[in-house]
Amino acid sequence: MIEKLRQLDLRYSALQAKLSAPETYDDPALVSRLNREIAELEEVVTAYRAYRQASEDVAAAQEMLSEEDAELRELAREELQAGKERVEQLEQELKLLLLPKDPNDGKSVIVEIRAGVGGEEAALFAHSLYRMYTMYADRHHWKCQIASVSETELGGVKEIIFTIDNPGAYSRMKFESGVHRVQRVPETESGGRIHTSTATVAVLPEVDEVELEIDRKDLRIDTFRSSGAGGQHINKTSSAIRITHIPTGTVVECQDQRSQLQNKERAMQILRSRLWQQKADAQAEEITENRRSQVGSGMRNERIRTYNFPQGRVTDHRIGLTLYRIDSIMDGDLDEIITALAAAAQAEQLAGMKE
């Protein structure tokens, strides 16, 4: 690890020297690239230099232990203890900084929620999850926009697809992929019995045209009239778009934008993300955040999290975390759960490095 850090430090210094060279400023693209690479290295290099200084302080304190003066020796012991603690702290920080970063963490996301087992109650729960995520996004000042929705008569959703437009949203939202289970008494239940239902959540990183090029000859694009709420404009015009990717059979519909062009652009955005995910799954089976493993079949035994309303608790089964504040969580207070999941993922990566 130390040799790798030393090389990164040398690289950082070389980049700074190149950025300071007079001829560099004649090339704006080069300046931008150098600044970006320096910014990427800055945090780890700063921590490494602090670690190196702390290690030198420990060595100096150890030498002072041989001093004849008793006060100096006592001072050295204090500095040695503080220095060792500082070195240990920086070692842990550097290990985390050197962990491989998810290349998608800086992206916006597309979220797909579908009702699973449980009929109308599952559709109502799917709507509750959508509300929870939009409130979570609002807490972080992220912008949400519905791409398509299939509603039920009682206010539930069979399926809803929406985007969260904010760089970095994927780094937090990716932990929400999987089967979510709810245990509660449905409003339609007259006998007061607790029902168990599920909904599936898939979180996909947004993929732009540069990352995945789609041959337009492989697409079939159909237009149709939007259904559901939206006013006279939506009901009277064929503004909804259905795009079929013929080679894979992947179908995307978008009907929530005002114009056909906007719906087409959003549908293409969702299609790129789905195809990119399929390609990633095929190339690397070890990737766990692929769409199929995220959503499973919607059966109850594949759950990642349970929302138990009678007991007021939410349990994330991946890390064994239980919180007794279901109301605030359903109102979008998800940070404690997501932070714990991110910490567990880091710990797993660190364990893998030791192996």
C-alpha cells in the first residue's frame, strides 16, 4: 500500500508541475484534464503526506525516549502515544481512500418500482415507496420526474418509473435495489388482519449516448395516447412513446412529458440505462447491482427490507439493522439506513483486500 501511495504522490507532483508550465495554458483541454486528475488525487495524497509526517513524528519521539532528562522522556512517551494513534487513524483513512470506486457513483439515476406479491395492497405499497423516495430526494434538493406510471383505481401503482436528476444520486440510491416487504393492515381489510405484500425496486445509473451507442435501425418507435391523469392535452394527443429494442426485446414506454419529443428523449434515456445494465451483467457476472438480482421475482423470501407498521419498525436484512421509527422513514428519512449500508459495503471491500 505504501509503495502505491508513494507513486500517487509522485504523480500528483508531476501533474502540478505540468499544470504550472507556461506552455500548458495554450491548451484549455489539457488544463481541464490536469485539474480534474489533480482533484481526483488530492484527497489521498494529502492523507498520505499527513501519514508520512505522523510516522516521522513517531520515529522522533522514539529517539527522545533515550534522553537522560526525565521530563523529556515523559513528553516523548506522550508524543509517541499520540503519534501512534494518529498513524493508525490515517492508515484506516488511506485504506478507505484506496478502495476501488464505483464508476457510476457520480451519476443520476432511474428508479423502477413495481408491485409484487399482494394484489392491490402491493400496489399501494409501491406508491408508498415512490412517495418515500421522492421525499428523500426533496431532503437532498434532488429533482424527481416521472417517466411513466400505471395506476390502480385505489391510488396504488402497478409500475412507476422516475428519474432523480442529481450527480451522485446513484452512490446513495443504489442500496435501495431489491425486494421490499410490508406488513400492515390494509385499508381494505375489515377484519383487522395483517397482510404481507412486496414491491420491487431497481435503481439504474443514467447512461448517456457516449457510453452506449444504439443503432437506430434496431428500434421500433410507436406513438399512442397517454392514459390516466394529465388533463385534456395528454388525453387528446398521441404524445406517448413506446420504444422497442428489437435485438433484445426490451420495451420502454414514456407518457408523462408534455410533448412527443420529450417523451422520446426520456424513453431513450431509460432504454440506454437498461441496455447498459444488461451489457454489464453479461460482461461481469460478479456485479451484484444488476437489474435481475436487484428485483428477483418479487417473492417474500427474497426481501432486503421489511416495513412492519403494527410494530413501527423497519429492518434491513442485509446488515441486521432495525429502527423503530417507521413514520419518519416513510417520510423520506433514509440517511441512517443508507449510510449504514454504505459503511457495510466499505467494510466488505476492506475485508476483500486483506484476503
